[in-house]
Amino acid sequence: MRMPAICLAAGSGSRLGRAKPAVELAAGTPLGAAVVLALARAGFSPVIVVVRPDDDLAWLDVLPAGLSVRPFVCADAALGMSRSIRCGVMAAMDGGEPPDAVMIALADMPFLTAGKLAEWRAVWTLKPERDFVAGRSGGTILPPVLWPRRRFGDLLHLEGDAGAGALIRSGALRGAFVEMTGPESLDLDTPEQLEHARAIWQALMNVHDAQSIPNSFIPKANSMSCKLTHS
């Protein structure tokens, strides 16, 4: 089964004030690289990283050698998320055997571990006639979203900032959800959210004395997130 990931890293970062993928969670750990690494370790291959034309890709240099990672420049990324999705799907279809499905993830959700991300593939593999597998937290539909090849046309017809969530919320599709809690669902859009994420990341690294987060971190991260939020 061929299942690449599409990591959307072409946003302008206007609310944050800078491009998000290169922002560091900690010294030597760019936000986007943490996401790409988790996707690769979850078994999605290749990881297609959709970037803006002015991205120098230096934030990808920290990744271990040997990972199947393919940067793809989306010339019209400024026209909205739909264009980044379209670029990613076209890149996934380019050359070789067409993928069975793609996993679409955001480059600013660093607390999804490889083990958690693998749940999307497992859920879809059990019942591949599903139209999608999406994340969900507190009843809200969230990325990542796993999307089968037979429905790629829906993605290619999106416009503006619409993403796969808009198609799911239409009610016309039948799929499944992976429940996400606490930091798993954090989407870092503002300086305050970034600082919150850095505090959680540093706390986790201190607990585990590690440079990468193990799959067992979520219960501790949820607890830490609540304490940091209400302190």
C-alpha cells in the first residue's frame, strides 16, 4: 500500500509574524521539522513538504539522513490552503504508482507523535471504503486528514482557504475520526500559542531527558498543558 504524507508548510504565518516551519520549539528543533519527522517515522512515504517559493528549506536540514522527504514548491500558495493541497496531491500523483491515499497534515502541530499518526492509517486500512479519516477534538473536526485516491478530485476542486474539513462538514461523505486531546490538537498560530508550546516541549524534554518525544508523552503533556494554561 502506497501512502505518502502531504505536510502543508506554505502558510504565510501572518498571525505569528513569521513563517512557522522554521520557528524553533527549542534550540535546534524547528517546528516544521518535528512534524515532518513524526510523519516519516509513522511510515508515511514519501513525506511531501509543500512550501512557498521564498522558503530556503534550511529548517529541513536538521532531519536525519535517509528519510524519504520531498520538498515541493507551490507557486500559488499565497492564494490559500486549497492551492497547497492541490500542489501536494499533484506531487503525490506525479510518477510511479498512484497512491492509495494521502495523509494531509499541518506543519504547525508538533505534538502528534509517530504512534498517534499511525492510527489514521490503521483506521482506514480496516475499512478502506471510508471516504476519509480525520482528527477530532471536543466535537471539532481537525487535521490531519487521510484521504483516499478515489476522492482526490474533491480536493483538487477546493478554492481559497478551504481544506478537507469543508468537504467533511458538508455531510456528503462517510468516514471515521481519531480523537485528539490536549497538545495533540494544538495549532500554533499566535506568539502566545508558540510560547505555550515551547513551555510544554521543554517540560517534556526535561522529563524524558531526550531530544525527541516518545509515544508515551501524551498523558503527561495533557497534564502539563492544563497546569501551564491555568498558572
